[in-house]
Amino acid sequence: MTAENVNARILFLKEKENDFKRRTFETSTTMHEKQDPNAPDLQVNWPKIVEYAGLSEYEAKVYLSLIGLGSSGARKLSINCKVPRTKVYGTLKKLVDFGLVIEIPGVPKCFTPTSPLNAFGSTVKRNLNKALDFSEILESLVDTHETSRKEASPQQKTLWYIDSDDNIISKFHEIVRQAKETLEVVASADGLTLFFNSAPNLLDQMQNIGVDVKIFSPLDPKANPLARELSYLFDVRKVDISSPLLFVDSDHKSFILAKVTDINGDDPLEAAVFSNDENLLAIIHLIISSLMNGQDPGAAPRIERST
């Protein structure tokens, strides 16, 4: 649960509390009015009354029955709520002691319920206050957890995997379009050819909105037509890459790396991983650098700038 979700929950509870304060309860029948046969079956609520108000099963059933009847004697109550008659009087006495039922003087004895608002209003308000208080505690815990998680070590990082059954090249296009400042493409000869043919105008579009595009591949702009064409528009650098790969770094914030197979086949990209974790990206950069010229990770790659 995020801090935003906690705040939304607190707002919801406060709205419920305000709504509760505004609401009034009206009895649907008078004290001696017969129960409406079309009225809802209040007895379906007895398990919740037991859970929320702490009444026993018999107490909840008798109280709900009185709410529906308006007023009643013990015999009618027993039939209406299906509580044994031998238990009804003891149950009514407890409800009178609780302040939930009023005994009407007379013979035979008759009983009427107190307003549900008076009976359970304090319980509802108390539980709302508890929920609000706990939500505020939860919000504080979430904030503390987010802070400590960023400082904790080791940390869990997320790296997503997609295989040839998915449209990997479309994911490349998506990550390229996310770039706002810089875009680096590192690819084998087949990888660069595949990437360019999949969206010939995509890199042009990115450069037109101000993105600095750099391309690293083993293709020599002096000898290869594709590399030469790209060098007219972008910063194209020749590097020694023997591994069949295609890698895109978008703004040094997200990346995607794929294994290139047969660019003329149905599945030219066998599998790919992508992430928007900058720490993972820094590690991937070390690996990519080691593939260039077969150097040790961290060493500066030998790069030939096109002229």
C-alpha cells in the first residue's frame, strides 16, 4: 500500500464519519403497527450485529425482530425471530439492561427497541475513530518503510524478461520513444540492421524533438551503406562487437537488451530483458563495455569516430 492509497483511505473514512453524523434513522413502523410483509428481512443482519456490536446471537435476533415489528410481546417475538420462548424473556432483560430495548408497562409485557442510532451510534463512531487513527499510523509506517528501503542493502531490483512469443521489437520502440534527452543504441551488425528496418524513421523522429542519438556498432561508416547513411544524421561510432545483441539505453533511466538470432527468420530476437532501474543499467553498461573490443569491464572502449 502506497502513501497515496493510505491518504485516500483516510479521506474515505472521514467522509464516512461525516456522512454518519448527518444521517438520521427513522422507524418504518409505529409501535403497534403490524410488520410490512414487503419489508426487508432484517434477520439476515444478525451475524454482523454479533460481530460489530458484541451481542449474542439471540440478542441480535430479538433486537432486529423488534426493529421490524415496532413493538411486541415475548410470544410474537419468539415466533418472528425463531428464538425459543424460554430464552426470549432472559434475552429481553439483557437488552433492557444494555439500553437497547424499553419495557412498556402493562399486562402482558410488551417491548420496543430504542433507536438504532442511540443503540449503536457510539460503537460506529468509536470504530471509525480507531480506523482513522490506525490509518494515520499506517501512513507513517509506509513513509518510514519507503525511506529505509531506499537505504537498505542488499536491495531487490526488478528485471523483466520477455521471450520470442512476445513482440520484442515493439518493446524496443516503446523504450526509444520514452527518451527525452539521450538515446544510445549498441548493436551487432545484424542487430542494427534489424532495428533500423523495423522502424526506419523512428530515430529521425527522436532527433527532431531534441534527443541526442548515439549509435555503436561494428559497421564502418566508410564501408557500410547503412552505417554511412546513419552517420549523416547521428553520432555513429564503430566498435568491435562480436556478440549478437541489440541494446538501447533511454536517458540513462531505462534499457532493453535482446539476443539477436536470424534477422531473416520469424523470430529474429530470441529473448530480451528490460528495466527502468538505474543501478541495474549501470551494471549492464559494464557488461556492454566488456563486449566491445573484448576489454575488461570498466575500461574505456576503443572507439572510432566517423568523419
